[in-house]
Amino acid sequence: MTKQPYLENMNIHQGPHHLSNKPSISVFFPAFNDEPTIGHLVETAFEVLAARADDYEVIVVNDGSSDTTAEVLASLAKQYSPRMKIVTHEVNRGYGGALRSGFDTASKELVFYTDGDGQYDVAELHKLLDLMMPGTGLVNGYKLERNDPQHRIIIGSIYNAFARTLFRIKIRDVDCDFRLVRRALLEKFKLTSTSGTICVELVRKLELSRCKVVEVGVHHYARMHGRSQFFRLQSLLKTLGQLIRLYVQLVILRK
């Protein structure tokens, strides 16, 4: 893992440390038409948690899916009850709305989330757990290599650089949705975004809390099913509007 200069300046622990006790952890997935992938993600999450934790739960936020995601989740819930929870949005609330429901439902000391489309490997959660030490508030993944079409890589790079510069965010990969957070920190502020800008809002507010932050590289895989909601024109325009609002709230008004 490459050491980041700002991590040294913030006196943040790094290295392959392990928690002395098994953690209390909530894992959740926002899901929108993720029928082909959500089952494997949930099963893998339970395998990891059974080996690493005693007190755990898995939550899936079904954000208005129109495919058979609901049926897949109902079957999984029978298998993994009572440790599995399903949150159902009758109408799609957007990525930010799904994450907010996941955070609100999580009840354990640590909260981990990643997307339901299968572009990240839940088995790599162990990397984050190894770095979650006492006093650390956020362990954030960064993509070792982005496996997306070239236009998405270019747009993603521009967005990441723009958001980091505009909001003075220090982590290297704002839109890597592979995060482990202490729930006590989440309870200190309110998230308001309904689009993908929630990642910027979340990371900025965590950094403003002065909590210790650690980064670790994770693998990113090509999307095998469906289409990203973020890279549609309507979504990009909505994201831009919410970024402007967030900038006023988190940068200008703070001055």
C-alpha cells in the first residue's frame, strides 16, 4: 500500500494491524435492478462476517427495483434470518436516498457498504477491517485499476479531481464506494444528498470531523449486468446541481 503524505500529517495509523476483538458490524448494499449480482454479494458478505465478527448484520436497500431483485432478497432473507434485513423503497429514491436508508438502518458499531452491482469484491472487506484501529473513523478503498469503458474512466477521473479540489478532500478516490465507517461519527451529522454526490458529502463531513482516515487499494471489476445510473445526462445534471449546493453548505458558509 502506498503511503499518502497527508495521512502522515494527520497522524493516522497504517499497516496490516488487526482488531484485538471481533467487531460489531453492519454491512449494507444499495440495490437497483441488481438481480444477477446481489445474491452472490450477500452470500459472500455472510461468509466474511462469520469468520471476522460475532455481532453482525447484512442489510440490502432495494431502491425501487423493477426486476426480480425483491424475490431474490426474499429467498436470501429466509436463509439468513434473523441477521439479514431488507429495506424496500417502493419508488426509486436515487443513490443518495438508498445510502441514507442503509446508514439509518445499520445498528452496529461499524458500518460497511459497497454497491450491489458487483464491481467490488466483498471478500476484500478484510483489508478494511485490518486497518480499523481504535481512533480510526474511516477506512476508504481506492481503485487499484478502474475496469470501465474508456469514456467512464475519463469522466470519473475528471469528476474525482474536480470534487477533491472544490471540496478540499484529501482521500484520493472520492467515488470508490467501498467504505468502513464508525457509526458514532455518522450520528453526528445529517446527510442530505439524494444523488451520487452523497459520497462527496459523506467524505467531506467525515474529514471535517478530524477523525483518523486510512486508505487501502481494492480491486474494481467490469460491470457484467445493467447500466450505471450515474453516467446518464439527467443524473449528471442533477449531480452538478447538488454539488453546487453542497459547495455553498460545506465550503462557503463554513468560512
